[in-house]
Amino acid sequence: MSVRRLSAGPPRSELIADAALSLLAERGMRGLTHRAVDEAAGLPQGSTSNHARTRLALLEAAVGRLAEREGAVLAPADLLSLPAAGRENREPVITTLALALHRYLTGDHRLLLVSRYELALEATRRPELRAYYDAAGARFREPLVALMRTLGSPEPQRHALSLVAWCEGLLFTCAAGSHHTPPPDEKTLRSGIRELLGGMLDDPQPAG
């Protein structure tokens, strides 16, 4: 297993972080070593150690790269720039979310999910990594809170959490759980998101 080099050559730090993510997905946390990253990235021995001297530094590099690649797949900013989205028209949001989830569940993007689960579990054992992992994830939370506010949520923080929990549960079930194949199509995803938003935003909630 090796990370393919582009003709122009990506930065060495990117090669190392991408190789680390691939190793996490394919071999788990035990398979992530500096030497293995060098081999996977096609770099001279010692290159990874020069870039990330400790295991924690290597894990932090993987978390940072994971956030970049997830951002490219999920594109949370796109949800806020939808001109037709709002209280009376949720369909642009529903369509965009379904597309992002479907993109994540197909092709090589599924490897990102497995590597994220490995990093999340490791973060529960390493407080230093936990803080870094949470900070990287914050870039996705705030856009969703703003989105729920735009959709008319009276409790955007709580509803954003519910939306994240639903998406995370779906992704885990389809990538590593009992429904890992075949992934749901976009129509199915749109129906699920539509039902979720309708339940949160349309039905009156009892006080307390």
C-alpha cells in the first residue's frame, strides 16, 4: 500500500498525513508507526520522524488532514450559501446534505470514516489529542448551528446536535455497522433528512 504521488508533487506533510490516514483505515492504530508511514508514502526512512517526532505529533497531523479532507467532502459552508434555503424551503438543504452523505459513503471516502473512528477512540485515551480533535471538529459544528437557526429552529444548538447525531449514526452504521452494504441512495437519504427536520421543526414540543 502506498500513497500515489501527483505529477506536481503534494507537500511532504500532506503525503505523510494521507499515508497515516490510510494506515489507520487499513491496519488500525497498532499499524500506525513512523516507519510504516514512510513506506506507505514512498519516502526515505526517517522522513516522518523529521516531520512529526512523536506519536502524538503524528496523530495530530492525521487529525488536521482528516478535517481538511472531510471539509472537502461535506463542504459545510455550502449549506449556508444556499439562497433559497430558509423556513419555508428546506429542500436545498435536504438535497445538499443527502449529496454530502452519499459522497461520503461511496468510493474512497469511506476510508476517511474508518480512520476517523480510530482517531476518535484514541482521543478518548489521550487528553492532549482530545483537545486537538475537538478543536478540529468545531469547524463543522458552528455552520450547522447557523443552518438550524436559518431554518427557523427555536433551539439551534440542540437541533444541530440532533442533526449531527443522526448523520453520525447513519455514517457509522453504513461504514462499519450492520448495514455496511449497499449504502443508501440519495433518494433514501433525502427522505430520512426530510423526516428528521420535519420532526424537529414542525411538531410543537412540550415545555420542559
